Amino acid sequence: MKSLLKFLGYLFGFGAVCALVGAAGVAWYVSTITKDLPDYTALKNYEPPVMTRVHAGDGSLIAEYAEQRRMFLPIQGIPDLLKNAFLSAEDKNFYHHPGIDITGIARAVVVNARNVLAGNSRRPVGASTITQQVAKNFLLTNEVSYERKIKEAILALRIEDAYTKDKILELYLNEIYLGMGAYGVAGASLLYFDKSVHELSIAECAYLAALPKAPNNYNPFRNPEGAITRRNWVIDRMVENGYVSEADGEAAKAEPLKVTPRETGAQLEASEYFAEEVRREVAEMYGKERLYNGGLSVRSTLDPKLQAEARKALMDGLIRFDHEHGTWRRPVATIDLNAGEWGGLLSKIEPLEDVPEWTLAVVLDVNAKEAAIGIRPTQLASGSFSTQRKRGEIAFDQMKWVKRVKDKSGSVKGADDVLNVGDVVYVTREEDPAGALRDQWVLQQVPKVSGAIVAMDPFTGRVLAMVGGFSYAQSEFNRATQAHRQPGSSFKPFVYAAALDNGYTPSSVVMDAPISIEQASGEVWSPRNFGRKFYGPSTLRTGIEKSRNVMTVRLAQDMGMPLVAEYARRFGIVDDMLPVLSMALGAGETTVLRMTTAYSMIANGGRKVTPTLIDRIQDRYGRTIYKHDARECDGCEAVDWHGQDEPTLIDNSEQVLDPMTAYQITSMMEGVVQRGTATSVRAVGRPVAGKTGTTNDERDAWFMGFSPNLTVGVFVGYDTPLPLGRGQTGGHVAAPIFTEFMKAALADKPAVEFRVPEGIHLIPIDGRTGLRATAGSPGTILEAFKPGTAPPDNYSIIGYEGDMGAPGTVTPEADRAIMTGTGGLY
């Protein structure tokens, strides 16, 4: 017995020594692997990559930009239903364990041991808690090893000791990857269901909670059955844990899996060019890293209604121009109908995604009277195509705009002269007079000509609408901001504004007669009017209204081109204009945005404006880091209302043009619409001022104009400058686009007259001679004069040395002689 006790003592001692050695070994191993453990306190300053969102002026979403589609939500902003779904799926004891789940670990050890003994090569079971997943996702790698699991467990214990359970859950729900590029529950909710987390149903919450285990395995399109099975398993766990009732759980399990993925980039219809311009500006201001990962909130200036109207007006104008020319160029593609089923072949051809009004069709049969077509199958949310096949016809009447076929001789007498079997073309549904769609198809083609339109608030420079071409999907080149083109006669108002600002009046007379100017190269330049005629002495008003080139050159010559170049710089049209006379006719290059900004300065009474597409930018914490409007608000700091005067905005912007001059040139441009080169614009039915612009050989067509509260610029031209065709002027091509847009933009607005600045005298004059006239007499115009500049009884003609009376001075009698050709001028 004594010997037995002695043996047991030795055995106990040996066991104790072994235990101590083992404990020391474990301590040494733990100390070794923890020596290089990441600093878990870094979680305190967690700033995950968050997507930047761009909103329109009314708050609607325009675009999202991100490398990881994530929106950070504090735990208080995540609904209990969604939290409970993730707890049920991932860690039901989360709020009760110290960071590791001992029971779960034991269960995992048993399962892994069985797999090893059975020779099973399955991935080891990890039994990770949510806290361990936070440790792995933030601080460790995805390496599959026992060492990484030990590190994970140690970090989990430390994290639990340092942070609250809610904080840990907040980190997890914002960091976890949920497939299809979505990180965090807020981003995934928008991506999968186009909803905020507060709008999610039980089934939708359960599906999101099903994803962390294996997002690719439960992809709703590649494996819908597996996705639904896993979702329903989560719902069962939610019922089991008492988070939802059994009845609600069964109803949720019966729901289909409705996933509607949303793409990044432009989200608002017709906003592609605008969104891309904002993206470029933000990247330039803050860098691409902050754009894609900084979680910026950008409030843009875009008015969605005006943007849609601008796109429609420009598209209509470009299509109208294309149809007037009547040349059918080529089909989008050609497919061999013998190579397979036509619907499958057609579905492989991508349409212009930003022209939803058009659809692709393939010609199945064609004769002189009509073409039988097959319509491209509808693409489903999953990316696959509908199996339904829709057919239609294009009657020859719906393609009569085609007058000729490129590279073919002969006239077009039937549909088979235009189309061939296998041609893939764009078609649209025909509209009846009331705008309803008929079951008849119209042949379309993408116009070769392009253009741009910009709409701006003239008082703030806020760009309310911008369209840079027919289709962003076809060409990302923004003709509103990137195309530098000659503005032609639309530059003339700034020549005349310089004159009015420097001693001339609207009734000053300039000789419209042939002139030859020797250039520095030794060549002689003889400018001509568009109509190849000369009209004798004419007022500045007439020069603007009728867009007289020779008058403008003589006026610029009389003032001196350095003055004109200074005004071009002052208005931001051309930064460093050559002071040569051809520039007075708009030979310098500029952009639609610059010209629209310059016209806004006339519209707002001569104050400088800086164009902007962005109102405000906030960082991820809601702090404003950029604001465009720099005006001071006197009285806005008041926190309550006691009947005091309304706050006033103090505008400290530079006055670049005398307000009286601004009104004079505005009045003269009203005449362009009423009597001049843009009479078609009268159809707007509101007070509008503007100016046409057409460059040499009709290569560029412009119309720039404004109402008292809206400035709009339109440009039409080929990307590689080519003649638009004889007679394709700004008044014929660009003005109708302006008119269509303005009619829509001002339809629900009351008519507002242009504001007359204090001090202006409105005096009736003879519109032909500029001399004072009796109100109501034929040809009388109510002209605006600055104080001390009333019209004289006789006038001098700029650019004419007469022999009747004083040199250059013309009496009414002499004027009649000149106008009738008896004064020796011609």
C-alpha cells in the first residue's frame, strides 16, 4: 500500500511537471504568435471605403461611384429585423459569449476529426463567431490554418474586452462582403433590391443574411434554387430564435426571390453626359481615391425635368436634320439568318442603352411595300433573354425620309431599295397625333451630325441641364465642354456690347458696304454678308437683328480689336483672343458651356457668373467641404421669426458689363427673335432674346438665347468639321432645338418681361435710320438709351466719308439720297 501511494505520488509529480511544461509550451507558443498580432485598437478609427453618390438638385440619385459598393450605417440605423437575420444565420449567441463560442469550437473539433478519420478532404469547419469574423476581415487574412484560427480567437477576446457588442456588430454589418461587388448591408440592400435597409421584408433580410457564408454559391441568377434554400434556412432559424412568428416565416419562405441589380454610374435617365462631367470635376478636386472610396455626397445642380427635355429637344433636332438630308448610310450590323435562330443572333448585338425609345430589329423579309422584321428579345434582370419572339412590319411610308442610299446610285422607290434580309436596324413605334403608340414601326438611324445643349440659371451659373451628344453610349465625347468650335455670329453681341459700353448707342449707324482689309500675310480679306448683298447705312440694332458681317467688321475696326479681345476675355469666351478683325465674326474657338455662361452675364444685368455643375459636397460625416454659392446672406443666422425683414443675399460678384448696356444688348437680341434671323423662336410664346450663329460653309450652327430666368446654348455640327449644307444656318438647325426646349421648360411658368434697369430711357426711333420718330409711326421701335445719349436729329455713319454736309455726317435729306442710291455711294 505504501509502495502504491509512493508510485501514485511519483505519477502525480510527473503529470504535474508535464502539465507545467505543456503550459509553458502553450504560453511560449501563444506569446510567439501574438507577438506580431495586428493592433486591434485600429478598429476605433475604422473608415471603410465607401461609395460616392451624386444627387440631382431635387435629391434624386444620379450616379454612384465606388470600388467597393458600400454605404456606412451606424448600428442605430440598421433595423432589428436585419440584425436578427444575421445573428440567426451567423452567431445566435453573439450577445452572450465572450468572443468565442466554446460549444461551437468543440462541435467543430469533432466534425473535423471525423472528416480526417474518414479520409474526407472537406474544408475544415471553423465555428467562427461574428467577433472572430471581424478579427479576420479587418486584421487577418483568409488563410485556412489552425494558427490563423488561434490568432483569430485571441484577437476576438481582446476585441470583446475593448468594444461593446453593438460596436462589433456595426463593424461586421458594414464590412462583410455580400457578393456582386457589394460590401455591407446598406450597399447590398440597394444593389440587390433597390431599397434602403428599412424597406426590406423578412425574406429579403434573410437572403442578405444567407450570403456571407458563400456569396458566389448563392448568386440569385446562377444558382436561384440554392439561394432560395439557404434563404429559407435562415428564415427557419429566425423563427426558431423567436425573431419572427411561424406564420410570417412560412409566408416569407413562399415569396419568390426578386432581385433587381442596379449598375454603378449614371442612374437617372438622360443624365450620362452630366454625370460624367461631375465625376471628372470631383476627381480633379479631390483625386480618384477619394472619389471612389471617400463616401462623398455630391449635390449637383441638375434639374431632372429640364435634363430630360434638353435631351429630347437635341435628339429631335439631330434626327430632323438627318432625315432632311435623307441619306441611309448602313445597317447597325448584318446577320446570317441561316446561322441560327434570329432571336438568339439578334440578342448578341448590343443596342444604345441610353436610347430606350429605339429598339433593334432584324429584317426577315422585304419587298417594295414593306419590310418584315423581328424585334430584339427583351433582356431579363438575370441577364438572359426572353424566349418570346415579337414580329412587326416597317411600311415603305415609314422610311420615305430615305431619299438616297450611300454608295448606291438610283432613286429609292421601295423598301427593298433600302433594306436587305439580315440587316439589323433601329426602329421606333409610330405615334399618333395624340402621342399614343401605334403597332407600326418606323425606320431610324443614328445621326452622323452631333451637337450639344446647355441650360443655365443666369444668376448663379448653376447648370440645370447638359447634353453633350446624341448618345453617351455611342460617344462619350462631351460637345458641351470638350468641343472647341467657332461660335460664328453668336459672338457678335459681345462686339456690340463693347461698343455700347464705350460711347455707341443702339441707333449708331454703320456703313454696310464692301470693305477690303490687308492682312499680315499680305492677303486681302473682303468679308461678306451671308446673303452676298450690302445694305448701306444701318443701325447697330439692325446689324444684330440681321447679323450683318460687314457692319460688325467696320464697327470692330472703328473701336479697335484689342477692346473686343478684352471683352471676350472678360466674358470668359476666349482667354487670349488674337486682336484680328476676323475674330469679330466669331472665328475664335470656344465651347457651348463658355458661351452659355457669357450670355448669362448679359441676362443677369452684367454680373460675372462662374458655371458650376455642383452645388455642394459633403464628406462621409456630413460636413460640407465645398459650396459653390459664395453669396453672403444677411440675416440668415436668425434662429426664430419675429416679423423682421426677410434675409437678403449680398451678391459681391464682379460687374463685367454696365447693367444699362446689358439691357440694351438684350433688347437688341429680342429684335433678333421678333424681326431678325431667328423669327421661328417666337413660337416660344415668352419674352426671349437670342442670337443665331453660323460659321463659314455652314460648318457650325449655333443658337444662344435666354429668357429673364433661363439661359440656353445650342450647337450643331459634325465632330470632324464638315459643311452642314447650304442654308443649314443657326436659325434653321439650332434655333428649332432651342425653341422646342424653351417651350417645354417655360410651359408652366408665367411670362416675365426683361427687367429694365433704373435710368434707361425708352425713346421711339425710326428702326431704319435710328433717328427720333413719332410713337406709333410705321417702322418705329422703342429703343433703350442711357442718360444723355438720346438720338440726334442727324447722324454720322461709321465707315463712310460723305460729301453732303460735314464729313461723315448725314442729314435726313442725305440719308434719303444714300438709301435711294443717288448720293454717289454706289
